Amino acid sequence: MDFGMKNRMAGILSPKDGRCVMLAVDHGYFQGPTTGLEKPREVVAPLLPYADSLMLTRGVLRTCVEADMRIPIVLRMSGGTSVLKEDLSNEDITVSTEDAIRCNASALAISVFVGSENEKATLSNLAKLCDDGQKYGIPVLAVTAVGKDMVRDARYLGLATRICAELGAQVVKTYYCDKFEKVVAGCPVPVVIAGGKKIEERDALKLAYSAVRDGAAGVDMGRNIFQSRWPVQMIRAVRMIVHEGLTDDQAWTELQKMVG
């Protein structure tokens, strides 16, 4: 990597421990005003001091995030379908790399649907984005999205993450699963886990701990933070697991102390 790529990667994965707490608030690009993100500005502001990076769309970035916030931006680059469509895998690159540079993006995020009808198109989009990333020194985060007919197991996720790395992604986001350590072992770049749908806080902390224990470089959580009963306390507890080495039990105890 040249300096620009290394410098941006250092904003995504902490140089101290190689881990990250990424806050995902890009859900509106296909779900619209989702529960908990109706007013992105109000949701994001109190959470930013505890996030290592922020994953979102250019529209929300420009309208809902103050420019003086010194936080690395992971910019959503793909889209083109909504919850009204049966096949969410029919995505395209919807943001130019030049505009991502204008947004001062530290990383470019794109969804990849391995095993879907549109597999080739999403993988081609990833390859094109990786070419641009290399050209301008910006790392790419490949998001291994899962369609309705795909199983979240080590075989599938191992295949998807490896393909993303082979095509040039510097970081891969995927789901936690049984035998997750095999997924990580087969992927030559850092893997972060998706928080997925909202679950109970105690379970979300267990998810974060299990993933890091089994080799994940960190988390990219959204709904399990901003839809929590205690969003700020929740992201702080997740940080304790990712960066301080707490277990889920210990983090849960600390969260309970914070909420009184």
C-alpha cells in the first residue's frame, strides 16, 4: 500500500490493535426512513464520539453530519433497488469515485451478492470499485449481502469473503456464523461482522464478543446500536469488547452500570 491507502486504512482499523467499531447508518438507501433513523442528524450526533468510523450515504453525510466532526467516512457506493423489489441484489454503483473524494471518504462500501441471480454484476461492480480505489488510494469495504435463498453458514460466507478479497477488497463485512474462525482463516484481509437485525442488547454484546474472539477485526453495527433502548451506552459497551478485551458478560455489567 502507498501512503494514502495506509493512512485511510489507519482510520478504519486502529493502528493500536487493528480493530474497529464502525457505526452503520446507511439503511435508508433501500429501506427509506427506517425505524430509528427517521431523523439521522439527531441519531448520529451523540454516537460519533464512540465510533471509529461512520458508514452512510453521501446524501445523509452532506445533510446530517457536521463537517467539523473528524471521523473517517465509509461511503455507501452501491444501490438502485428498494424494499419494494423482490430482488435486492440488482444493485449498481450509484456514486462516482470523484464524488467520494469530494466527500473525503476514507473507504468505499459496496454490496456483493454471491450466489444470487445478479452475482456477476455485483462482483464486476466490486472489481471496478477496487480499480478506482487503487487509483486514488482509497480502500474498499465489500459487504457480503445475503439473499433470501442463501444460508449464512461458514461454507457460503467463507466463499463470499474469499472472493471479495481475491477481487481486491481491503476489508470484508460479513455475518457471524458457526465455525466463523474458518471464514476468517480463509480470508486474507480483515473481516468485520454485521450487526444484522435488532436483537436484545445482551445478545448483541454476545455477538460482538463471539465474533472478535473468533478472529473478526471488529464490528459494523447499526440497528443494534441506534435502535437500542440505550444507544450511547450500547456503543460504549461494544467498544469495551472490541478495544478493551472485555467479555460479553463484563460488557453487559458495565452497560447496566451506565444506565443506572
